[in-house]
Amino acid sequence: MAKSCSSENYLKSILILLKRKGKVRSVDVAKELGVSKPSVCVAMKKLRQENMIYFSEEGHILFTEFGKAVAEKIYNKHLLLSKMFQSIGVSENTADNDACLLEHSISDETYECLSRFYRNTLAPTMENAG
């Protein structure tokens, strides 16, 4: 998949909605992202062509194995960045917004290093403080 912030945001939103609701339709994605239904249709067509998603007979959006792996990687980057920002005093809302911007920009190598740093340095400190 060519890296696209838009595609990654759609994948992440589908994953979040699946975790929250169990089933996802295009209209749910439109509402979650605040975009038009036609925009979602175009994005879903692209994600289908890239073998990221498919639709059930009932019209629910489902991940391919590949699509789920990509979505989880994006989501995990988002969670890590947001936690790290909050750990240095950034407000939850700002941390979430900034994480959304950066999750698309950092390489897998940088993500792995940040994740290791968080697990080994910040997470234990935060657990001891709580």
C-alpha cells in the first residue's frame, strides 16, 4: 500500500469502530470522521482495491488479514505517541491530536525505538508513580 494519511485514518477509524461497536458500515465511518458518505465510498473502493478490506453480504466492513495488520500498526503508533505526550504533561486532547498527525510520519524503525524506550523507561516510572 502506498502510504496515505487518508487511507491510514480510514483504517484506524474502522478498527476503532470495530472495537467499539463490533460491526461497521460506511455510514459509521462517515460519522466518525466527519466526512461525506461519497468520500467514504471512494476511500472504501481504494482500500478494497489495495486488499485491505472487504464487505460482508450484510454490508459490514471487514478487514483482510493484511488490512488488519496495517490498521493495528497505525493504531498502536497513535496510542504510544499519545501516552508519551501525556507522560510529559501534554493535555489528553492535544496529545491525541498531535499523535494523529505524527502517527503517519514516523518510520517503523522510529516507532520500534520509541516503543522500547517507553516500555523500559517511561512505563515503569509511571506505574511506580500511580
